[in-house]
Amino acid sequence: MLLEQFKKKMKRIPDMPGVYFFLGKNKRVLYIGKATSLRDRLRSYFASDLLETRGPLLVQMLQKARTIDWRETDSVLEALLLEASLINAQKPPHNTELKDDKSFNYVVITKEEYPRVLVVRGRELEQKHSSLRRDKHDPNSSDKNVSVPAYTFGPFPHGIQLKEAMRLIRKIFPYRDKCVPGQGRPCFNYQLGLCPGVCAGAVTKKEYRRTIQHIVLLFKGKKKQLIQSLNKEMRLAAKEEEFEQAKELHRQMYALQHIQDVSLIKDEFRRLPSRSLGEGGRIEAYDIAHLRGSANVGVMVVVEDGEAVKGQYRKFNIKTAKPGDDASALKEVLTRRLGHDEWPLPRIVVVDGAKAQVNAAQRVLAEYGMAIPVVGVVKDEKHRPHHILGDRTLIKDRERDILLANAEAHRFAIGYHRKTSRKKLTL
């Protein structure tokens, strides 16, 4: 039924950025997503290998859906902001995991005389006296006001894209994040044009609060209202012969109307499958180690251009997975790893195990909107590589690197497990 609906609407679905909706009975919104190309993204939901690439939860949602709808935007940036706003407002049931996951990002505007604009983790929002605590050097702040944000936007599931979005927004509307108001000297971001100069007294409280309201309108998806507001302010400034201010308002208005979000588009394409990865590129391999369920640990190793990059190896103590459940442990490790936006994304993910481990990794990547290929190294009874599961062409091109990454992951996991076990024995 849903496929028939899609076929009828396919010609009308634009090859443009936007937000899409899967609707159930009585047009209830089941799921909201964003896309660089609405047409390509919606078409991907009807691929024959959907279960393997996106997981059973998504398939269950599609079985409940009766129709699809969409809202076109002028840019990927607007789609990103609109998606978060709509998820927060409508709380679709199949976005629940996304909404509740404390590892996702939120944008917070603090309650201060000169508000800060911050990107924080969901878990930080629950810790009132952590990242949102008043800067002890800020004489214009109070713990009471800063501990609770004035505005919170999110969740944003795609951390890397959010970082790129914040860079774009800050170029249009410079804001304060760390500097101290009235400190008498300009901060580094002011010199780069990314802070309006609250630190150096270059902007009044009224002017800065107007900038904050512009940012709020943008995050609420009210671009049309924002442009109207900027146009009105520009005309008023020109009338009062405040020509520098009028020029800046014109720049902001033009930038909003011609958003160059190439970096966001590139990041979106990076999430699509790569048909031929060829030589080189980053491979990440994962392994879980335990002894009858005790001292449960996981590791990540990196191989680039055929060489192990040991400085980028990472260790994980398993916190939530039940002892002996390797697939759940792998899911936990991958979820925590993807929370580190500062780490480069791999071209291939290698797991130690068969279909259960491959499926677990694919589900986590799908939840983050990433179509990174996953291969599994299956071992024989002596724990030697027997065969590799996954894309045959990819395996043929990169078999040596895949096996090297897997061997390194196993070696590193065993070493970390032994060290952890010895520590527990001495306690």
C-alpha cells in the first residue's frame, strides 16, 4: 500500500532538500527525517535490502505507515533545523529512541545578560551544574539564571552536520560562547568575526539580544519572518543614517537567502554507500573480549593505507550490555564511538563475528543515518579467519587491510581484557 502511494507521488517529490514524514492511520506522524534530496532519500526506503541496511525497527515503521508527505526547504541547513524542531514539537513514536538518547546534541541559549549559544549533549542538560554552570569570571551572570537554558533546540542526531551548521550560522550571526562580557579586550573569535564583541564593549546589550532573537527565529524554522525582521531593521537603520549597521543587516539578509551549505551536502553524501572504495581510506575494526561474561571490554582499532594507526586505537569498558552478549556489547561500543564527532568517519567498519555482529553494527550506523559498509570476519574453531561476510567487491579490493584490522582488534582486545582482569583480581 505504501509503495503504491510512493509510486503515485514520486514524480511530485522534488530533488531538493527538505523534511519528510511517514504517516500512519488518521494521518498520525510516525517518523520525521531530513534529506539533501527528498526524492532520493524517500526512494531509498523502498530498496530490496532495507532490512539489512537500516534494521528491523525501520521496517516495522514502514509496515505501519499509510502514506508519505514532505516539506521542501531552501537549503540543507534549514532542513537540519526544521527536522529537530518538528521532532521536538510532534514527538513521533518512531523517533522516540532519537529523542531520548542522551548522546545526541542540543543547542542551548543560556539565560544571561549576554546569552551564550552552546552545543551540549543530552546528558549534560540533566546535570544542571555541569556545562551550563555560570562562568565564574562572568560578573553579569547568576547561577540561578544560567543553570536553566532560556531556549533549547534539538535533538540533533547528526553531530558532524550540526557542527557544520553552527559554523554557517555563526558566520551570519556572530554570537558569544566563552568570552567574558566587558573584560576590556577582544577575544580570539571577535578577531575572526565570529563574536560580536561583548568582551570588548563593541556591541550593546540591546543589539546583542536582537542577534539572539534572530538566531532563535532561525532555529524555530521561521526564516521568512526572520528575513522580514532584518529587512525592517535595515530600513530603519538607513533612515537613521546608521549606515554600517544597515550594511551588516543587508549582509545577514543576503546570506540567509543564499546559504552556501556545501559542507553539509558533502557530509550528507559521505553517509551514502560507496560503490567502489578502491585503495586507501580509514578502516575501523571492533572486537569484544570477556571471560565467561566477566571483565567485559571492547576496542576500536584503525588501519589507514594498509598501516595500523596505533595512536588512534580506543578502549571501552562495557557498561550496559549483559555479560556474554557480544552483539549488544558491540552496539554499545559503536554508539559511544559515534558520539565522538571529532574522530574521522571510517570508509569501512570491520567486526569480529558473523551475521549477528554485522547486523548489530548496521543497525547502529543506520540509526545515525550512516551507510558505511560493514564486513564481518568469521573465525574457525581455532579462531583463525575462515571467511568474510559483506560486499564481495569491497572484500576483494580490501581483503588484506580488513584482515589486518581484524587481527589488530583481536590482539588489542585480548591485551586490554587481561589488564582489566588483573586489576579486578587485585582489588
